[in-house]
Amino acid sequence: MTLVSRTKETAKLRGLSLKKVATKAGLAENAIYRWNENNPKAENLQKVADVLNVSTDYLLGRTNQMNSYDSKDKVTNLEDTTILAFDGKPIDEEDRQKLLQYARFIMQEREQEGR
């Protein structure tokens, strides 16, 4: 699988087009499409990986593990996070809302405990 196809597949999983990913990463709309002809700069690849919440190694096909970091160290805003799939299977909207509600509850509990 090529870098562009893996990026496109991951973007689709996140509900984004490649143009939207590029824009969110601060790149030109068609920048990712040009990666078929030219290798991206490391910083641009990292920006796209950050938007898609995956590692650069995943996009490059070096691993099938989307994230190489420990998720407990990553801070995220749940309102900006989209949960679309689990274990490769789509999550319906009702279950997605339940997961978000539970995550908010856990975060609130930790905040109250000072963690």
C-alpha cells in the first residue's frame, strides 16, 4: 500500500477527505495527492499524522499499529475527537455517544481526584 493510499484510507476512517486533512494540517489542498510523485517533507508528514491521530510509521506502512505512543500521555479534547470505528468495525451513532459520555465521566472523575 502506498503512502497516499494509506493516508486516504485512514482519512476515510476518520470521516475526512484528503483535501480536508491537508487543510487541517496547514498544507495546500492537493499536497497529499502529490506525494505519489514526490516524498513529503518529514514535518508535513508529521502534521498529517497528527491530524489523523496516527504515527508517521503507520502512514509509511512500517507498522500496522496506528499509534506508537502511549495514549495516556496524549491530551485530547473529546469534542474534537471523532470515534468512527473500533477494531476495524464501524460504531453506530448511539454507541458513539455512549462512549463519549463515558469518556467525559472518566475525565471528570480524574479531574476531581486531581489526577
